[in-house]
Amino acid sequence: MVKLSAELIEQAAQYTNPVRDRELDLRGYKIPVLENLGATLDQFDTVDFSDNEVRKLDGFPLLKRLKTLLMNNNRICRIGENLEQSLPSLRELILTSNNIQELGDLEPLASVKTLSLLSLLRNPVTNKKHYRLYVIHKIPQIRVLDFQKVKLKVHARDGGAAGEEEDGPVARRRGSHQERHRQSVVAGRGGALERNAAGRTHPGTTRWGRRGGGRGGGGGGGGGRPHVPGGRSDGRGRPHGTRSSRQRIIKTLPFSSFIICTFWDEKPH
């Protein structure tokens, strides 16, 4: 285990992350206690404490700039009081793969009014009955819980008591586009980006984006260019500017092949 000293903080990696926030990387040092964070001089938007041995989430000085705290893969079982005083701008808290046991252990997060994204995946508390509804009730401003959007739809239940449903599309999109982008980047850590294949051409389509390739006629399966009523024709039922499939093939062949195809197109007199 390594003590979190001012020297370690000064030597740790510092960079601008994909959402243009200044980030301090303290991942994987096996740090047991959060301390001496005043050495950061409040110069970072994000601090990464992943893969350490932290047991209690506390020990923060006043860090007005800190917005994102990554604490996944630690041993956190307790959350300190008055986090909202030490971290007044905290928006995103990742506690994936820790050891939080009871719903009551989440009570200190209720006072963090700026918190909008929280992950408690792979904590024993997620197996408790009504866990998700409890968290939404305690932190009503939460927008993403365990990387699933929260549906902010209030419904009457039990004689007018207010509750909130989850796991649906967000009824109102709040915040700027930049903020939504930030949340998508944080939620996407550790995953792979999926390729969008929607723009690929169907195997049965031609280079012009239509199926088939016969001459003229715009009818369903013919696949050629449609006839323009009242337009000028080239004598074969096609508007001027329309190439037959043979002409299109010839155009794509090299010059030598073009000569052969020209003789092949000749008709005996």
C-alpha cells in the first residue's frame, strides 16, 4: 500500500481528458486512505482513484472545481458526511465494484444536491428490495443511475404519496449538449464504441442506390430511371441524359476494353 502524499500527487499523471476537463490520474496505487488532497490546489475537474484500497469516502478538503470522482474497484463500505461542503460542484460519482451493504449507507449522498450521475453497480446494496426507487427518492435530481436514465415522471400512489418511475426515456432533456456528452463519456469508460452500420449500402443495390438495373421504365422491380412525363426522349423511351446499363458498363472499363466493346456493339448492315 502507498500513502497518498503531496509528492505522489505532484508526480501523478495530469492531462486533459476527452471532455476537455483537467484530470488527475491516481489509479492503481493501492491507496488505503484519502488524504493530502489539498496538494492538488483545486486544479482538476476529474480525479481517478480507480483500483485502490479506499474503505471510506471522505477526507476531502474544499475542492470547488471537482466535478467527477471515479472510485470504482475499491473497498468503500462507508460514505462520509458533509460531502456537499467539501465538493460543492460534484456531479458524477462512480462507485462501481465496492462494498456498500445497506440502503442506509447511501444516506450521506442525499445532501449532495448537485449529483446527477451515480453508479453503484456490483455493490451488495443493489440487491436490496426497492433499491433503485430508494435512491431516486433520496436523490431526486439524479438523471442517470447505474448507467440507466431515470424517467422523471411523478405518479400518485398510496393516497397521494409521490413516487418516481425509472427505466424509460427521459421526459425532458435538461442541460446543455456538452453536459450530455460528458455523461456519455463517463458512462462509456471500460466499454467499446459500437460501429454504426446504418449507412452501408444493401448488398442488392447498385452504385446509384437502386435494386436491379434494366433499361428504362420506372416500375417497381425494373430498377431503371423513371420516365419523366412530357420530358424529351432519346427515341428509346428514356429521357435525355439517361444511360443504358451497357453504356454504364462501358464507361467503367479501361480504354482497351472500350474499343472491344465498341466493335461488339456494332450491328451488321
